[in-house]
Amino acid sequence: MGRKKYVFNHETLSYEESVVTFKERFKRILGLFAIGFGVFVAYYVVLTFILGFDLPKTIILQNKNAELLARVEQLNVRMDEQNDVLSELQMRDNVVYRLILGMDEIPASVRNAGFGGVDRYSYLKKYNNSNYLISSKMKMDMVSKKAYLQSCSFDDVEVLSARAGDMASSIPAIYPVLPSPRVHPTSSFGYRSDPFGNYAKFHEGYDIAGPRGEPVYATGNGIVTRVSYNYYGYGNVIYIDHGFGYETRYGHLQQAVVEEGQEVVRGQQIALLGSTGRSTGPHLHYEVRYRGRPVNPWNYFTTDLTPDQYQAMIDLAKK
């Protein structure tokens, strides 16, 4: 129970008990509230408009925003580092792994392609530092996409490398005839003067002259896909599919000794050298094609293979 309050009555010259009405109490409370509100307004005006300070809540939000921006900046640094690592992996993938395995390289236009849609990052425009946030998000998406593409590429390389032994035996890598003084090259891959006319023409193969009946050998494991005759072209010709995108053609043959659909191995005799079709003399027209395009056969010849080693390979193919 609160203490009673007394006031001095000057008329009666005595202390009398003070009675405070509800209305007076309300006025006092309202006055205190007005004073407090006035102090708060004065504090806000002096702190912000006169002294130029930020409010405590504003300072807290600014500190939080600065902390988040610092994290985004740190993330950008790490993404730049990861992008450098990815660039190194892409270079090795294109010029080492895929090249060795005979795979087409992935163009830079595919690896570095952006994302479609002009409104992809529009949801970030409502934030402060929106340009910085958008550029950071774009960088993150690019790094993620490049990492995904590289992962898929390595999956393909892994699958093909597991078949590297089969591929090594299938790639056309030897001379199509036994090296000896009886045979010699007469025309290489590329432009030459056409033997039937006075004009330059692209020669898609490699010509090797030799005596009629000289054995012709498969230059890699594969399947005979065509044995035919073309009077105005290759004459008697054999096509062999080696897989992995490689095909070889053997033209102007005197006779084929294999059939369509037959599996052959490197060093196995497939024909006899001749001069059929559009030919000026006994020779073998030999072609190597990769994914349908003619390539220089000389680039595939194992030049350090001795005649004795070649003969051993022939003997092994007969077993």
C-alpha cells in the first residue's frame, strides 16, 4: 500500500491529506510522455540532421551489408582461382587427352557460352549493389557450367581410354605393303598434277608402286565393309572400318582375298597389288579417312618398323 501524501493548507495553517483525481494523474502521465517523445525527437534531429550520424539500427544493417559484400568478394576471388584451374584442365583436355584418343576438341565457343534470357538475373536488381551481385552470379553460373562440361568430357575420355588397347590395334598405323626394294611411293597426299590431264587436283591418298601380285595388308584391326569394282575410279577396291572414326581404302587392286563383313587384323593379307580402274600402272592407292574426311596417311605410318618386324607381324596375323 502506497504512502499517503499531505500538503500544507495556508488557510487552516495545517497539513491535510492530498487527494489526486484520475484526470490529474492522466495529465501527469501525458506530460511525461510528451517530454519523453520530445527528447527522442530532439535526439533524432541532433544525431542525424545536425551531427550527421546514422541511427543504431542503420549502423547494424550497414555493418551486416558490409559483411555480406565482403563474403561475396571473397567468393569472387575463389571463383577466379577455380576458373584458372578449369582453363588449365580445358587446355589439357583439348590438346592432350582428346587429341591422343582421336576425339574432336570442344570449341571455346561451347565451353564459354553464356546463358540465354535477359531477365535471368532481374530478381537481383532490387538490391543495393545490384550490378556487383549480378556480375558475381553470372560468374558463378559460368564456372559451374564450365565445370559440368569438363566433367562430362572427362567421362567421355575415361570411357574411350578404357578401350585404348583396342584403339591402338585398330588405328591404321603401318605401311600397307611389306617395305622392300620392290615397292616405293609415287604420289603423296595433297594437290598434284593429274596424271590424266594438265591440271592440279587434290589427291586424297598415298600411292605406292610395286609389282603386280604384291601382297597388300590391313593396316589395323577392323571389319571389311565393301569389296567392289569401279572401272573409272578405284578399280578393285576394299573398304575397312576400323572403328573410333577411322576407315581405310585400298584401290587399283588386282584381286581381293577378303569378303564384305569379314573381320581382319593388322598385318593380315587382304589383296594383291594391281592396276585396275583409272590407273597408269601397277600401284596401290591407299587412303585413311577420319570421321569421313581424308587425312594424310603418312602421319599414321610407323616409320621405325623394320622389314623383319613387319614380317613377324604378318606371321602373327596368320595364326
